[in-house]
Amino acid sequence: MITAYTLFSGSSGNCTYVTSGKTEILIDAGKSCLAIERALNALGTSLSSISDIFVTHEHSDHTCGLEVISKKYNIPVHFAYPSYDKAVHSGTYLKRSAVRHEVIFEKRVGNVLIKSFEVPHDSMQNLGYIIDDGEDIFGTATDMGHITESLANELKICRCALIEANHDKKMLISGPYPQFLKERILSPKGHLSNENCARLACFLADNGVKCVTLGHLSKENNLPKLAYDAVDSLLKANGLTVDLSVASPDEAVLLTRG
Ligand SMILES: [Zn+2]
Ligand SMILES: [Zn+2]
């Protein structure tokens, strides 16, 4: 059985903890080493128990803790090569622990198999991950400019999934962001709106996914209630049910419920 938590989720930092049996990994480390260590301690574990870190992409809200973590711990940090080539040269310690992979790769860590898949975003590369321990499957995809058929098909085999609900379109358009940033977020390589997230959630629920958590909410352009209601109402309108929850920017949220 897989247990996964978002430790942090949103534009101010992302880190997801995944465990099965004795295997413990992180996806992204976009908060300080100290903040991640504290969040893990609160769950009864620590960075010294983490065997591997898998990075989705090189943006700082997913990577800013990696240099200090690499200085203090000897944890392999896995990147797809376009993100590696962009991010790793600058880090003295990260250089030691970083592992360069093909875009699509598989890695066995203890009793779980981790597989990457492509997610469209304005980074050198962005990945989603599927984690399979032989009896349970968890998947994650955020920083998603649009939904591709292939990413939807990767996620539909999961029991539980973390997907992005970045912004409420009306809040974004009428909000304080400069025009170029609004256009970037709304572009097919930006971030997923609540409305499009709801479509993905319906597709996943319709294919048997039991549990969906909405993550990477924008602090300025979204509210947890707006994200939840947008998804919940489209699920209801289609007669679909799923265990639905919203991730928090700075509190651990269980992703593998039920
Ligand atoms: Zn990003
Ligand atoms: Zn991000």
C-alpha cells in the first residue's frame, strides 16, 4: 500500500512525500531543507530516511531546497536531462547527487517502481510520475499548461492522483498580475485552470480513479473553495463520484485516502 502526502503545494513551494513499506521518496524539494525536514519530522520520519528525490522540472518552486539537502545528505536527485542541463551546473553540492535521465525513464527504488511521463509546461522539461508498488498506484501531474491525451491515460490507472488546479480564470484575468504573466499562465505551456482541472478529474473518475487531490493552487488567483467547487460540480453534473480534497501550501495533506 502506498501512502503519499503533499508536504507543500502551490506557487510558494512543492514537495510530495511517498512511502510504501520501507521505501521513502520525495517528489520535488521546492522549500528549504529545514522546512522539509520539519514537515517530515511531523510525519514521524526525516530526510535521512529518504532514499531518492525525483524532480518534475527545474523551476525554483520545485528545486530550491536541493542544494542544501545535497550538502547535508547523500540522496540521489533524479532529473530528466533538459532540466538537469539547465539546473544542475549552478549547484556545487547538487552536482554530486544529481542523476541525469532520459525524459521517459523508469527506476526501481526498494519496493516501488517510478515511471516518468511528459507534462506540457514552460520549463526545459516537465514530468509527471507514476509510483507503483505492485498493489497500489499513485500518480502526480502539476504545472500543466493543458491536458494531453497521453498524460490523462497515464494517470487513469492510478488509485489516487494529485493534479493541478492552479487558478480561477476570472480571478486571474481581473487580478493584479502583469499582462505578460497572465498570458504565460493561460498559455498551453502555463498552468491548469480549475475549469480544465475539473475536466481531467471527470475523466479520471470515469476511468476508476478513487481519490483526487487538487494541488499547486495559486495564492493570488485561486481559493481552495473555488477549486473544490469547480471540480465537485462537474463531477456531480456527470454523475461521477471521487474522494476529492485540496492540498495546502504549507500543511501536510494525505493524498492516498480510503
Ligand atoms: Zn513550473
Ligand atoms: Zn510550480
